[in-house]
Amino acid sequence: MATELTRLSAAQIAAAVASGEASAVEVTQAHLNRIVALEPDVHAFLHVAGPEALAAAEDVDRKRAAGELLGPLAGVPLALKDVLATKDMPTTCGSKILQGWQPPYDATITQRLRAAGVIILGKTNMDEFAMGSSTENSAFGPSRNPWNLSRVPGGSSGGSSAAVAAYEAPLGIGTDTGGSIRQPAAVCGIVGMKPTYGGSSRYGLVAFASSLDTPGPLARTVLDAALLHEAISGHDWRDSTSVDAPVPPVVAAARQADVSGLRIGVVAEFSGEGYQAGVLARFNESVELLESLGAKVIEVSCPHFTYALPAYYLIAPSEASSNLARFDAMRYGLRVGDDGVASAEEVMSVTRAAGFGPEVKRRIMLGTYALSSGYYDAYYGKAQQVRTLISRDFDAAFEQVDVLISPTTPTTAFPIGERVDDPMAMYLADLCTIPSDLAGNAAISVPCGLAPEDGLPVGLQVMAPALADDRTYRVAAALETALEQRWGGPLLAQAKGLGE
Amino acid sequence: MSITRDEVAHLARLSRLALSDAELDHFAGQLDQIIGAVARVQEVAAEGIPPMTHAVPVNNVFRDDVEVPCLTPEQALAAAPATEQARFRVPRILTEE
Amino acid sequence: MSLTELVPYDEALSRYEPVIGLETHVELGTTTKMFCGCRIEFGAPPNTSVCPVCLGLPGSLPVTNRAAIEYTIKIGLALNCTIATWCRFARKNYFYPDMPKDFQISQYDEPLCTDGYLDVTVEGQSFRIGIERVHLEEDTGKTLHVGGATGRIHGAEYSLVDYNRAGIPLVEVVTKPVTGTGSLAPLVARAYVTELRDLLQALGVSDVRMEEGSLRSDVNTSLAPIGAAEWGKRTETKNVNSLRSVERAVRFEIERQAGVLDAGGRVVQETRHFHEENGTTTSGRSKEEAQDYRYFPEPDLVPIAPPPDWVASLRAALPELPAARRARLQSEWGFSGQEMTWVVNADAVDLVASTVAAGASPADARKWWLGELAMHANKSGVELSSLPVTPADVARVAELVKAGTLNDKLARQVLAAVLAGEGSPDDVVAARGLAVVSDDGALTEAVDAAIAANPDIAARIRDGKTAAAGALVGEVMKATRGRADANRARELILERLS
């Protein structure tokens, strides 16, 4: 029974808890057991909150027993990225500088998850301050891809993605700044959604790049992702950039799973050199499949997308250099070198040198450079103009089509260690995901098969206009249904080496 | 477009990062490569194009001037590396702002 | 530090022309902070009015206080500024322990209000002070330096930070360079800050307590030879925290810079610190590298685009401003232009108004505040309003004089005693027995004694030389230590000797 519970989808678990077929405590315990068994291999979690999770599960069971109405995800366990504030668990952002820090408050997402009766199993590993595409930039060691433990799980939300793919949790929360939900989802063979910017609250999300950061769901099915999307979304007065509009009908769209008559644009710029053959093969098959389901597919050119990567690597580090200034050893976190003689300035510098990893240091210095007087217009200012042009490319494209699609990543999961000291190679992992971050629109990654050359999962990305998040679910769900029919089951069923 | 080691040392100082000489050497090479790559944005013809600083085009998001409960001093100071007299104790400050 | 010979003020102004400028920071009197809902409370115990937002905790986000925007727009309107139709907050990046995020949310090239003016009058001359900008930002925490010299940053062993003040809305009002003031520069600077303070008070946007730091000015001063084509290098004297200090800081900088220039030196463009105790300024640290604040638009906040009808309604609701109020009061009080100017220059408009409201005649109120009390303030080097005497006290003294209970001499003693902390005027009168003695019983005794002691004067009065009675009245006053009602004493003397 215990193993079976971890194989259920979030929707199935919620139904079982609601009907009394399984208690939330049983469900939670089953996942905690699986975590104990798999963590030595996967290392998805930085902190497992067993007692807190069981207490939350008991609370759900008590409410059910009392006849209270339960939400659609009550009793469902979840893996929370360690970038969201939790007042009963540490929040480290994968950084030594925040090791042991326990916030005195909950992020809005955390609050909403608790209110929905979702069981937070613990905090998951990530690239330090969400900077990276592999979790290798975590100060606490990398997570491993459940499909192949010598490969990265992607990043920065690699811990949450690996946990979901390894059946340690049916749901995960990630955050996406340049692709940090979609890219790890793609390489772990799961569903990952970046909502419209402002659709999900950033309050309590430790900022990397404020104008880009977006929390969103990770799940094994499109419907589960939609259920979680709905549970965490909606206006939050604590976040000035939060969208004050109704949440798009994502759950209905995921159930609709129908693309007939939909106009789908294939982004011309995202193929060719640098793309793994197996990735393109699976992507092209999916395009044909969508066409066979009644979608009208055309090729669309977005000429400025090729400048998205350089624009992103100016905008995100610039904001990060400012956002990460507060880690100065004065009020919380690590303090190094305070010998009673060293000045505050020296203690700040020594602590930051000791507490931040190399990628964070690189980006802080890069951002400081891009914002410096004399360079601002040529770098940060210019990047913001390019951002406008990319957004206009999207606008033009969405006049012709309802959604855009592309591979989520140019390659499948790469070997641990391969790109760790080659930042430029690492940055290429986010080539296809960055434009939606810059424009702030909605984008999802859905599994579309395995690359024949390495047997690793490939993701297909669906992008929709801002606040039309439901369209991405429609396409992703239709594709998921059709592909699973072809495969005879979910893609993850084909994964080996999951410690069965 | 390239960046010198001295400039990287200046950036490190501005960013409050006490880097060793070896780190400076290493980062100087990498930053030079990265800056060379991101400088590609300068190829884009963007005259008259407004900069995009926010993904959501809204103005005037305000809150009412109404009190919200604060933290207790204990909560506020709980994570501090050092405290004294209910204040955050920090190393001596050499410069006035 | 090289000591420069100061040049006497008048001599300095005979050769040099000053240009001044002021940057004034005002803490707004909103209920809560700029970007979070923490209550603003002066003097609260340390770190009791803080939350994740104003402590800059990771993950926290700012949300703009609507009232702070309204207050700033009101200030801009009262200063005849243009209100921006679209503007943004920007981050000013620099590391400092009193700044929780190590950047300050401020405004950079898009301030909320620009290009206004404020008129001030000094010695009968009117000066229009141009306002460059009015912008909004957040205040920093407060630092206590421990060890070393008393509370000073230099030589301290470590510091203690209280973030209660962090995040309080702070408006910065920046003037354009003020030229053509000549030797009146220090007075113009003072008059400007006074007028600005009164305006802020009238608007009800700040409690403008300079001594508590809710209004603080940075004073820029430069000197150039009279007739020179270019202005001199300016110094910025930081945190000048009283009206008197504003005047003194400008005056000192003129004397000092003239000394530097006379000696063939160059004035260094730098930050200077003002010392209340001796009225001098000293050089702040000259920064080894120019600050690069790396301003960029604050991504956590959306732009501010005040709708025209909002601005119009704020404009319509502006209260009577100080200049209009002064004109009204002058006419109500029946003061001459000169009399009103004295009151204004003594910073006594509110004091006189409150004293009149407490029942005194305008002339009496003016007389006491600008006479006896101004003398006391001057002697102890404090502002008139800081004297420990209330308008109600002054009105009561005036009332006691009018009723004949006190004469002017006694009234001065009563005020001195009130200032010395001996209680209210009535307390002092009672405790010291200072009331004029007009009681016939007590007076008769003194009168009889005076007559007995001066038989020849008494004889002259009996002979009809009533003018001689004055000498006996003097004796009576002496005997009663000034408390006698002189008129009644005279009547009694004449009665006895008729």
C-alpha cells in the first residue's frame, strides 16, 4: 500500500483522502518513507520536515472527520523549493550565507499551501539563490536526476523536480526566472509551469531578479499542475506587482485537453545548431501529433528571441546585485571575521566572499558592472529595450497564433560536472525558456518522449499570452493524453533506476 | 568589449566581496567572456524603443495608511549574529554616509 | 587638519558673493511607514516597530503607502511645483549597516514634484527660492556608537542598530542654487527653512520637530569673488538640525571659505559636519572613490501616475498657507508691517497667535514674546519656541498685569520663575507672594512707617506740594520689595496728609 500511495497523482490522493480511502497521515508517512529510502541517491531535499508534515496531515484528517469541507488538494504532500519563506523550517536558498536561517514569517505561497491543506514535506535543493540550471551551484551538494543519477536534474528548481520525478512528492513548487521551473521539469520528465508574471505572489520568495521571478507548480500530470496552479494563484496585496485579476481557468483547461481549431506557432528561431537531435526528433513528432489532433500549426519567426539570452544575463544579474546586497552579516545569516577589530565594511566583504558561491559572485559582479554609471545605457538600459522588442515579437506572434511552442531545452540532462565551470555553456540550457520570462507571459513544459541517443526525457514548451495561462494547459493536456496513449502509460513509467 | 583585472577588483570592492588574487584572476577571465557575449545586445537597433522595466503594465498600486502588526523584538532579533540592548550589534563603522 | 584663518563676516562679504542651496529632509507624519504597515512612533523601545519589510528580510516586498504619496503631492502643490504625471521609485545602492536592504528606495531622475518656488522676506527684501525637486524616499535605521569618544562614530568599538526609524517616509526638498542674497545669505537660508517648516506644519504632513530630527537640512555654500563669471566649489554641511544652526552654518562657511580663498587656496568640494557647540564645521571623510549608487528603477514597485482629478482634489483641499495666514493675522492683530516682520523674524507667529487665543491682547502677546522672552532665549541660545513657557502662561501673566495683580517688574520676575521651572504664573505668584499689595491694611502700615520716617517730606505734602508724595511711594515700594500697588499707596499717603 505504501508504495502505491506514492504512485498516485495529486488528484487521486486528494480524492482518496476526501473519501476516507486513505488518511492524510498515511499518505504523508508513505512519502516520508520514500524520501528516507531515496534521498541518499537523489538528494532532492535540504530539509525534511517529518514532524511538521505529519502534524499538518493530522490536521487535515481531523477536519475531514469533523465534516469540514476540504480543498481540492487537501492531504496532498508537496516539496517546497528552499527559496520560499517558511516560519517553521529553515530557508537557505541553497546558500551558506543563509545556512540555518529560519524566517519569522511565511511566504504568501506557503500560507496558501497550508490553507489549502497541502502537506509541506520539506524544503528542496536548488542552485544558490536560484542562479543556475543544474543544482550544482547549491552550497549543499547537487541533486541527481532520478532517470540517471550521474546526470543533473536541471535547475534551479532541480530539487523539487527530482523529488516529483522520484515519487518523493506528487507536487513541487519551483520558481522560474530564466527557465528554472520548465528546464528542470523537462529534463526530469515532469510537468512544470511558469505562470504569467504577477499571477502568483512573490511575497516571501527570496528575490533573485524581481522583475522576472515567478513561482509555479511542478507535477507529474498536467491536471495536477493546474490544481496546484489554482491553489497558489491570485492577487496578493503584499506584492505590488501581483496581478489583480481572476485566476485563468487552468483546471478546466487541463480537463478540456482539446486543441482542435487552435492555432499553434512553432518558433523558427528555436531549432538547428546546438539542439540535440533526439530533442528535435521528439519535438517534431509532437508537432505532427498536435496537427493530427486538429490544431493548425504554422511556423512563426520571433527575430529578437536570439537576443534574449544576452539581455537576460544583463537584467537578471543587475537586479540580483541589488537584491543580494542585504546579505551583509549585520541582521541575519552568516557573519565571518568579526574579531572586534575588523570594521563593518570588512566583515561584510569577508562574509560575502565566504558565504556566496562562485556563480553568485560572478552574477553580482556582472550586475554591478552593468548598472555602473557610464555602462548603464550600453548594458542595462539596452537590455531593457531588447526586452521590449522581445515582448513585441510575442505580441506580433500572438496576433497570428493562439500559442507558441518550442523544445523546452536544447539538450537533455547533461552529466554532473560537465558545465560547472563553464558559465557560458551552462547559460545555454535556458535559451528557449528565457523569452517568456522577459515578456512575463505564461509557459509550460510537458514531457514529449525520450531522446533515443541517451534515453533521457525531452520537454515541449507551450507559451501563451499574459493571463492566458489556461491555453498552455489545454495544449499540454491534449498532448499528454495523446502521447500517453501512444506510450501505453506515463513517461515516468519508462524510467529505470528509481530504486524499485 | 573587455574587462581588465583591475576593473574586476573594483567591482569586487563595490560588491563587498573580499576576493583572493587567485579568484580575481579566475573571475576576470570568465567575466571578460560573459561580458563579450552579453554585449551582443548592442547589435540590436533599438532607437526610440522604450525600456521595459515591468512585465505587468500597471500603475498606482498603493496600500492604505493602516497599521499592520509588527514583529516582536525577539522575533526581529532572533537571527541576528549579535545583539545588545535589544539592538543589532554590528562591527565598528569607519565611514559616515 | 589645516587651520584656516577665518575672515570676519563683513569683510568676507565685501569681496565675495555667496551662493547657497538647501536640501531638506522631512519625516512625514503618516500613521505607518513608507512601504509597510509598521506604526511610526517616536521614542518607542528599540526594534519594536519593525517587520520583515522594513527589516529588509529576504523575500519581503515593499508596498507604497498612499498617504505618503498624497502628502508629497500636497507639499509639491504648496511649493508651486509641477506634479509628475508618471514617475517611479529607484534603488540607490550602497552598503551601510543602518540600511536594511543595503539599498534605499528613493527617486532618481523621476521625482514626484519638480520646479517650484517658495518666497521669503528678509529685512524687508523678498527672495524667491527656486525649488528644484521634491521627492520621496525611506529613512534609515538609527545607530548608537559604543566605546571611544561619547557616542561618536570615530573611535567607537562597535555599534548598535535600531531599525524603528528604517522605512519612515522621508521627503527631500531640494532648492535650486540661491544667488543674489549677498550678506543676507545666512538669514535667507534660515528664513527659507523656517518658511518651509511652517508650510509643512500648515499642511499637517509632518510634526517638523527639528530637535528630534524629523526635519533636517543639508546646507550647501559656495563663494566666488564678486563679479566672477563662475560659482565657487561648494561644500555640503550635513544634518544641520536647528534654524539657528542653519544660519550659523552658512555664516561660518562664508568666513571659512573666504579664509581659504584669501590664502590662495581652493575650496574642496566635500561633505562637512556642523558642530552645535561652537558653530563651526569640519571636513567629513573625503571619499577615496566617488560613490556610484547604480540607480535603477525599483522592480518591486509599479510606477506612480497620479490621475489629474486626484491632484486637483488635493489642491482644492490645501489649507491656508503661512504667507496668507501671516497677512490675515497682521490685519487681525492690527500690527504695522514692521511689527509683523519682527514677529516673523523672531519665529513667534504661532506663539503670538496661541497667546492671543489664550486671551491676551495681540500687543501684549507681542510685547512679552519679543521683549522679555526673546531676551531669555537669546541668552540661553535656544529657539523662542523651545523656552519652557507656554502661550497660556504668557497670556496669564498679561492678564494678571491687566488686572493690576502684577506690575511689569513683577511680571518679569514671574516669567523668569516660570522659565526656571517653578510652576505656572499663578503657582509662582502664590509661592513667592509676588502679587501687588493693594490691600489697605498691609499698605497703611507701610505708609505710616514712611511718613514717620520722613517728617520733612510729610510736612511738604501737607503744605500742598503733592508731587513730593512720589518720594514716599518709593519708600513704600522699597519696604514692600516692589509688591505695593503704587497708585493705592499714593492715594493713602495723600489721604493721611491732607
